[in-house]
Amino acid sequence: MVQSIRETDGLTQEEVATKVGVSKQHVSDVEHGRRRVSIERAVRWAEALGYPPAHFVRMVAQEEIDAVGVKLKVVDAA
């Protein structure tokens, strides 16, 4: 999630880290699946990067669902 958004916005890991208030290593760990972003943190990151929080929350929720192997698709109800 973070890597595709970062690359679309033309940002480096360091720039994202500065905007969201974490280390560059933390961003790298998230991008490589070594760490997950909580829904609470997804809201803060979305706001820091100028995205609607619901967009990030949907992606994080889908990643969590996929990680446990449940066949369920998160969709936008709006």
C-alpha cells in the first residue's frame, strides 16, 4: 500500500517518513511486509500525505483480512 502511493506521488521513503513522523526504516519495513500499519495509524498517515482517511483504512483493512486468509472484499459503502 505505502510503496504504491509513495511511488505514485513521486516521494522517497525518507520524504514519506518525515511527513508521517516515523523513521525511513519504519517505512521500508511497512513496504516489505515486516511491519503492518494499524487502522489508527492509517488515518494519521492518510491525513499527513493528503489522502482521504477512508482510502487508507480500506487498504489496511483489506491487508489484514487477506493476511488471515478470509475470502472477503472490503468495498466502499459510500
